[in-house]
Amino acid sequence: MKLLHVDSSILGQGSVSRDLSAEVVATFRGRHPGLAVTRLDLAATSIGDLTAAHLTAAQGAPLDDALKSDVAMGQVALEEFLAADIVVIGAPMYNLGVPSQLKAWIDRISIAGKTFRYGEHGPVGVCGAKKLVIASSRGGVDSEGSPAGLFDHQETYLKAALGFLGITDITFIRAEGVAIGPEARGAALAAAKKETAALAA
């Protein structure tokens, strides 16, 4: 069994989403001895934004050296995603959405004929066999039903974008309100870690 561990926070050791994603991965390691884990840190090794040059290259246009390297990195990211049975993503909320690094990665794995296809009735995702766990962190409280719930373009985007690829087994491990104060942060982390432990049940 293979697990792909993706982090996107730019905060390094101070990151809540990194802490949570690492705990999720540790939980899966405990459940599945011999689990093969591939690590992708999008803050340390960013994947370039999708450009017109990428699209023309996909149609056979010649590549310069810089683009060759970038296309190769995107291909590796795609292959790692396709090979994974479980995908764990550390995804903080930045300015109501996801980090740009994470958006770039999703753009590079969303490829017709690889992760989805066009059928008679429109696009069909082909990655439905994967399990996805998203370690989500938020400074405020933005979950559905909260006063700020309409501002959530983080989890709603991730569910839609990765659901578009056919993934239906999606679990969010959420710590929100972590910027409100030490007490709120501690309570949010404790609740999220309790949910993480339940993954092993």
C-alpha cells in the first residue's frame, strides 16, 4: 500500500496543518505496517503555475531547458499521485482559499486522460479508488453553519477539485479558530487529534 503525504503550509515548524498531516500519516503507518510513504513539500519544492507553455508542450511544442525541468517535475507529481492508495494533504486556509502552491499542484495533476476523462455526458473522474484525508487549519471559524461559513473557499474547493477527479472517500481533520487565542488553539488541536486517532478505529 502506498501513501502520498503533501504539505503546502509556508510556516515550517509553526504550522498547524503540518503537525496534523504528520499525525495522520503516523496513524496510517500504525494501521498498515510496511506502508510506503512518499513525501511532497510544496513550500520547499514548489511546482510552477500552469501556463500556456505547458499546454503547448503537451501538444508537442519544443521545450527549452527550463520548461523541460518544470514539465518533468509535474510528471513526477502526477505519477506519485496516481500510484498512491491514500493521499494526505496538509492544507491551511490562506485568504479564504488554499495556498497558491497547493492550487498549482492540483492544476498539474488534473489532466484529461490521466485523472479524469471526457465521457458522453461530460467529465468523469477516474481516481475513485483513492482515500483522501485533508488536514485543514484555519485561523478563524469558517465551518458550515458558522457566521463566516460563506467565506470558505478552502475546504469547499478541495472537495470539489479532488472530487472532480473521482475521489469520494474524503475525510477532513479540521483545526479552526487557532488564531483566536491560546485556549481556542489548544481546544482546536485537541479536537483535531481526537478525530485523527479515530482514523485508526
